[in-house]
Amino acid sequence: MNLLVVGSGGREHAIAKKLVASKVVDRVFVAPGNDGMIADGIELLDIAISEHSKLIAFAQKEAISWTFVGPDDALAAGIVDAFEAAGLVAFGPRKNAAELEWSKDFAKSIMKKYRVPTARYETFSDFEAAKAYIEAQGAPIVVKADGLALGKGVVVAETVEEAVAAAQDMLLDHKFGHSGARVVIEEYLSGEEFSLFAFVNGEDFYLMPTAQDHKRAFDGDKGPNTGGMGAYAPVSHLPASVVEQSVVEIIRPVLKGMVAEGRPYLGVLYAGLIVTDEGPKVIEFNARFGDPETQVILPRLTSDFAENITDLLAGRVPNFTWLEEGVTLGVVVASAGYPLAYEKGVRLPEKTSGDIKTYYAGASFNTNQELVSNGGRVYMLVTTQGTVSQAQKTIYQQLEEQDTTGLFYRTDIGNKANQ
Ligand code: AMP
Ligand code: GLY
């Protein structure tokens, strides 16, 4: 069968690469993809994520069996609904189910209704009311733009002034455009964060290994929030009881709730969780795979990915199997300056082989067919080793040998697992 993946980043590279490896797959197309994917037998399509009708026309013409949707904005724009209306199958939630991600207010209301543990919150569209609430609650406190803001619409404020300034940026100064027309102001939670992913069809779900992202730009979790600078899976220092509790108190009730609301969930559900003294609580839901978590989770899948998704879509019980031993760890290499302004066009090191996989994100060919940087996050090196420290050694030795002039990476990915 022929498959289509929508998206262009490292996440989509990892998804498409796993699909290429399937014994039931003939061709894998990615729209629009990036040039770094080509060497892995992935075919690129020059169609933007937002061009639903062109994507649909392609899927019909090439008899695409199903389409895997990577990014949140496509889901929020209703790409799955558009495919369904054209009689096509897409793996991802419809717009009304993806609302779990594209409106923090909606996600919070579902959690409240179905008693899913999360930070206490209020939603505001009036700045004066938001300010009064912040002043009454005190700091630390968290201010979030309601809509999608590329992971950058969240301010964890240490002081009341900082929180008020964030609410002002969003509500009065429209710094996040429409996404900030409403803000969710929530209780600050402290604890270790992890990401829990599941493949979902309605109330049926299949957990993936736990993962931990590193969202801040610099070592020691300093600097601005980014899309994610590195990850590893599984997070084996998390007690199994925490994962079990997350399933019972969070994943099950939310999926049941979505069915009860007439918004059955299909696709990958991403729960961003924090382990508080009172147990795991939800920081956010995403309606898709995480990036960079996908690049460390999918290499651990030992079953046939395309067969698994085909079964799930057909309502059959998929037989997902995962590597039991060791750990998969990856470090993102980004353009110097990311997540703020950065240069493009930096020549990239050779693609790795053997133990270390390279997944590309912001990479494209220059006129000499050389791979150069073309985005914030550029590529990611990923390895599977016995322990986190072995994996760190493998990746960081490789990175030291590479010429990363004009690029940067964190040197402490996975350190929390070693503590
Ligand atoms: P989000 O985009 O909602 O995942 O938030 C980005 C980051 O902000 C999270 O990964 C957390 O580190 C932090 N954060 C969000 N909400 C809270 C909260 N209620 N308490 C503490 N930290 C938070
Ligand atoms: N790794 C964070 C995200 O994909 O949103």
C-alpha cells in the first residue's frame, strides 16, 4: 500500500521512516517533508500542510490507503474532517476532538467535567479581571494563551508583576494574535514532567513507552521555551505505579469523556504530565505525536507500524510490540539563536550511519545539492544503548566530531535520568 504523511519536521521523518520499513508498504510520501528525508527512501510532495484540497486530490490519485497527520495546526484546521468528507481515511483526531489541544479552555473544561487531575484554573478575556485574579492568587502562577502558540504561549511567572505583564501581552497587546484573545491562568505545579503517548481509537488505547522532553533552550533548563531540544524513552526511574495511576485517572476518563461528548478520539493522544506530591496531573494535552519525543519512541517499536495503524483504523486489535531493554536518547541540533532569530544556510554534517540515526527537520538542499539548515530545529541524533549514560556518550562523542558551527545543542539531555 501507499501512505501519506502530512508535516515536515523530525517527527514526520521518524513516522515516515518507520512506515518505509513496513513489509506491507510500497511507497511513503510526505507533504511537504524536508530534503533530509530523501536518503531514507521517503518521497517528498510539494504541497503545503494547509492545502487540504491538493492533499486530498493527491491521495485519491495515488490510491493512498491512509494518511498520517503530524502537526497540530493541520488538525486544528480540520484536515481529518476534510479527508473524511472526501471518502478518505486519515489517522488523527477530527477538529472537534483535536480541540483538546487547540483550546486550553476546552481541555480544562473536559478535565473538570470528567474529574481528571490538573492545575486549578480560571479563564479570562478581560485584562482587569485577569489582573485581579493574579493579584488574589499570588505567585508563582502560570499564564497561558488559550490557542495554539507553538509551545511559546506559556509563561511560568515567578512574580505577580511578571504574570500581570504576560496577561497584558496576551489580552491587551495581542502578542499571540487570536491565540491570546483568552488566557487560562493556572496554579503552579511542581514536580518531574514526563510525556505519555497512546495510540487511540475511541475508548481503546495502546500506551507507548514514557518519554521526557527538554523544553528549554539551554543546559540546566535555562533560557526560553522551545519546541523541544532533546528527549529519551523510556523514563525508567518513574515508578510503574505512576504510569498506572495516569492511565486510570487521566487517559481512560478523558477518552471516555470525549466519546460521551460526541467527540470520539482517533489518533495519537499526548498527555504532558507532572508528578506532584498528590500524584500525576495534566499540564496539557496535545492531539498528536510530540516532537522530539517521536524520534526516541518510534525506534523502539518492534512491530510493523503500518500494519498496526491499519488494524487500529479498521477497529481490529493492533499488536504493538516494543523493545524492552535499554534506552533511546536523542539530542536536537538547532540553529544558533533559536528560538529567536537565526541564520539559515549553514552546511550540515554528513548523515550518520550505524548506531546513530539522524532525523532531519529544518534541512534543505542548496543549489549544489548539499544539505543546509533551513529552520530553527535542524536535525536530531538518536541512539539506543543499554543505559542513559552510554547513550549520552555515543551521541555527544559524535556531536564533538561534527562541525556544528552556526548551530547549537544542549549538553545535558538525559541528565535527570542519571540523578
Ligand atoms: P505547555 O505548553 O502547556 O506544555 O507548557 C510549557 C511548559 O510550561 C511545561 O512543559 C511546563 O514546564 C510549564 N508549565 C505549564 N503549566 C504549568 C503549571 N501549571 N505549573 C508548572 N509549570 C507549568
Ligand atoms: N515536545 C513538545 C511538543 O511536541 O509539543
